[in-house]
Amino acid sequence: MPELRTEEFIVNMGPHHPSTHGVCRLVLTMDGEKIIKIEPVIGYLHRAIEKICENRTYQQCIPILDRFEYVTAMSCNYVFSLAAERLGQVEVPQRAEYLRVIMLELNRIASHLIFYGVTAMDIGAYTPFLYGLRERELIMDLFEMTCGQRLTYNYIRIGGVSRDIPPEFVPKCREALKIISERMSDYEGLLNENPIWLVRTKGIAILPAELAVAYGVSGPVLRASGVQYDLRRNDPYSIYERFDFDIPVRYHGDCYDRYLLRLDEIRQSMRIVSQALDSLPEGEIKNKKVKANFKPPAGEVYARIENTRGELGVYLISDGSAKPLRVKTRGGSYNQLQVLPHYGTNMLIADLVANFATLDIIMPEVDR
Amino acid sequence: MGLIKKVPIYAENIPGGALVLTTLETVLHQAQAKSLWYLLFGTACCAIELMCTGASRYDFDRLGMIFRPTPRQADLIIAAGTITKKMAPRLRRLYDQMAEPRYVIAMGGCTIKGGPFYYDSYAVEKGIDHIIPVDIYIPGCPPRPESLLEGCLQLQNKIKKQRLLDWQEK
Amino acid sequence: MTKQELAAYVTEKFGDKLRPLESGRYDPLFEVQAGDLVDVAQALKEDENLRFDFLCNLGGVDTKERFEIVYNVASITKNLRLDFKVILPYEQAEVDSVQKVWPGANWYERELWELYGIHVRNHGNLTRFLLPDEWDQGYPMRKNWDAPDFVRLPEID
């Protein structure tokens, strides 16, 4: 009998693939069903956001950066405003700070609900997608009544926020939080002890903490590997130190922990929002000294915040003119995609889908 | 069974009796317009709104629109999001893989003329209509789900009005 | 350690290699000579009071006269933040790779090479990844870069 000849072969996953959350291409070297090597090919959504920002005034940069990370566009608005405020030494009124925290945390919940739905859909469950996006619409309604947009808000501006919340916002927001917290048990009931879900995620694609730190992985993925590092605590910005909340940590670093951790984070964000609603002060919402032709003095600053996908940073350099000299953005997904080839091998191709989905990568953050 | 037995009775009430006259064209295009299967092709922000339109509140399914992950089963490609110069050949290839008759909806400013990335960007394709032919343009950045639904209804109207000969000549 | 203490500690310990810069507005900012870069990075990571083990960000800057490369590093264990930059001449800009210290620098350095044309020594994988494969129009993030279909935003007063 002749010897059975086997050979490696290449599978091209993407750039148009329903489970890659955008236009990422993974070139996989396969041995049967097992992955030998992963080579991410990116750049299919490289839109030159950094180049565009160099030819915009500071206020004009904010709507461009909305498109940098559209699932949590509030964070992008905020991180740029934070950098510009640090450069220009701008004071922010108290009410604006509270509104910012409310919006950031609501956006975090909305993003995690998308994660919940989309991840489940990638792994093969369609119902969670309908559930997650149903509750997300409640939050979209809140954003819409505040700033008129559903996705790209341009709401948080340098020195404050663009407009005040309408009077019906607070009761609507409390109602939305109540509904979401009631339905959290539905979400968990659908997946947490579902045997198929457990087989697909538990113990799959373990990311060791040392590897994660070495490659700059941050956010929920890092915390699911057992490193308690959250910039809301470790590098406090805005008024987060006034609120009582926990930083959830899980220790296995597998797909299941990454999923559970995000559900935990929804609960903590809801705690922050309800505390902020209780103590929302009256007053100004924008620093009146910040004009449309805002010009900070020359200098450079790196601002970073805890986004849904890890550390979101902006390195902003001003040369004293009306336009920034350089806006270097940093998104968590960039590093999470970078670390994927180093631990994602030696597993089945079906597990790669679960692994990729629970990293919660979105491509504009990678490609910019 | 009861209903089927009663059909002739109902049909007799229609002027002209049980005989309903129509053209093959109308029947074909009605059927085609009411079952547009779209390709899951989302690149950027608009993809999230496309997802929302397919999900609970807006519910694409009631227009007979079901998403398909592969171009070979799709009638419609909704280009949702920015198309960069690197992505443009891939979009063309996906379009070529679809079977005739095929339709294109350009969703959002980026696909129409580059949108917010028209100026100062070296990487963005300024409009997809010089890569593939576009049937419906939906402006917005991103368009609301209602706009997308309206765009799809307009596409259905367009399909209903077309002639069989039109796409024979293509 | 507060930001002032950190700046003082770093100046005292690495004063000959890290020169403080005035332009940093929030976190301490230093300048490093291109030749010392890898040594300084290694020392910052291994110093027992600093432990800068986390590379937040790495980016190139074109100031029209020279290139700058900014390294933003953080320490997870000691909870510190520090920036330092390398200044390079416009012609023949070359820098050493810091992948040995922070492996996550790999893609950031590829980006430097691709978008700014700064050569990174000992990188090992300087290939195109953000721009299309057939790109032949030079280094687009440079300030003096131009192309036929590149439209600048008109100035509006």
C-alpha cells in the first residue's frame, strides 16, 4: 500500500467573511482541521484618519474620530477632548463631567450588548443577537434624544458637551437600566450553562497573562487573563473616583471567561450610570472660553481611557497653530489582533471563530 | 382543506370570474421584489446600522430580505461602509460572483462620494459607482435604519417596474 | 510615585541618557539619543522601581524639519506612565527596533516604515500591510507628500 501523502494547505479567511467583524483577512496555514500558522492581513479599512486630522482644526477632528471606533464613538469624542483639554488647560463644568460619564458608560453597555449578540451569532446561536440588539435600541433612543444621532455622536466636545439632556432623559434612562438589568438573567440563561456554548468556549484559546502584557493587550481581554488593570482605576480620568464600582477579573483567559467578564462589566456600568443619575448636578454644560477656533499652546500630551476594547489613546501634538501637528491614535483591537498569531495556533479552525469573536476586534480601530 | 374548497367561491366574486389575467412579467417581478436576499457585506459604521435593521426593532425579514453570507446566493449587495482602494478590487470580485439579476445599494456617504473621507485621505475610493453599477443611493453618515428600509422599498419599486427585456439585453 | 517624583527619579537614575523635555504637558517626557534607544528601553523595563512592561503606543511624527518617534510606555505593576522620544534627521532616518523589549512594537514599527519611510533596523518583517500591495506613491504620512487624486480640504474663513 502506498504511503498516505499529506501536506499543509492555505485557507484564506476574509476579507469578506461574516465572522471577522469587518474586513480582516486571516491567511491560515492548515494541517487538516488544525491551524499551524495565522497571518493577519489588515489595511482593508485604512482610511487615513490620522492624516485627515492633521488638516483639520481641533473642533473638526472630533467628528472624524467618531468614525475611528464607531461602536463606542463617545469614547473617541472623549479621549480627543481630554487630550485637547490637557494641552489647553481647560476646566470642565461639573454637570458636563457627569453627563460624559453617563454617556461613556451607556455606550459601553451598548457595545457589550453588540458583543453578546454578534459573538453568539458567530458561534451559531441566532437568538442572542436579537435579544442583545433589542436592548441596545433602548440606549440608542437615549443617545438620539440627546444628540440626534444613533452611532456617530459628536457629542462630547472640548470643554464640555454639545447640548444638555432633555428633561425626559433621566426617567427614560432609569427605565432602560431597569429593563436591561431584568433581562440580564435572560442573556445568561440562554448561554451560560448551554452545553453547546460551554463546549465551544470553555478552555478554548487560552491567552496567558505574560503574553498579553508583552503584546500590549488591554481591556476586558487582559482582565479575563487575570490582570486587574483598568484605567478608570489605575489612571483615573474624569470623575470616576467618585463612583462605587468593581473591576471584574477572571483568571482562565479562555473564550468563556472573556464572555462572562463582559457581562459582569455591563452590571458595573449600570451601577455607575445609576449613581451618576442620582447625583447629577445642575449648572453649565460647556466651558464658554472654548471657542470654535480653539488653539492650545504648543506642547504634547498622551491621553488614554478605558474603552470597551481596551486602552484607547490619543497622542496629540500642538505647535500652537489652529491645526494639530500630529494625532496618533491607539486602539485596543490593534494589539489584540497582533497577539492572535502567537497563541491562536494548534487549534481547530472552528475554535478560531470563537476566539476571534471573543477578542471583540473591530477593524477601523486596527486600520484607522 | 376547507379553504381550498372555498377558493372557487371567492374567485367568482372577482369581476371576470375565476380567471385572473396578468402577465408573466408582473408575477416574476413581484416575486423577485419580495424576496431580495442580501449579501452580508459591511465594512464600517454603516454595517452596525445594517445589523440593527436586520435585528429586532426594524426587522428586515418582513420585506422578505434575508442575509446570505455568500455572494452566490445573494440578489442584492448593500455596500455598507467605506470602500478603500485596497478593498475596491474585492468588492468588484464579490459583485462578479453574484448571479444575475443583481442589484446594488450604496449605503452611506462614503460609498457615494467618499463621505467624510473625501478630503485629505489617500486611501479611500471616492465613490463605489466607478467600481460597480449602483441602483439606489442612500445618503447619511450613517443612514438611519428607516432610510435603509426606504431605500429597499424604492429598490422593490424599481424591480417591479423593470421589463423582462431590460435585463435580457445586458 | 507621583509624576514629579517619577520625573526626578528617572532624571537622577538615567540622567546621561534621558534628557527631560519641556513640551510634555501631562506625563513626563524625555528625549533619547537614537543610539541608546534599546539600552534605555531595556533599563526602563528592568528597573525594579519602574518596571515599564507595557508599550501603550508608538508613533512617528513629521515636523517638516525632522522625524520624531514617540514611545508611550506604562507600568502595570507600579502604575506609572512615561513618554520618551527619539529625534531623527530627515535624510536617512533609521532607528533600532524595540521588539526585544516590547514584542508588541512589531506592527507599530511596520507602520513607521510604511507610512513615514523610517527604516527600522533588526525588525525582521518590514512588509506592506496598511496600504494596497501595489502602492508606489511613496510615504503618505509625510507632510510634503502629494498625489494626483489627493484633495486637500479648502480653507474656509
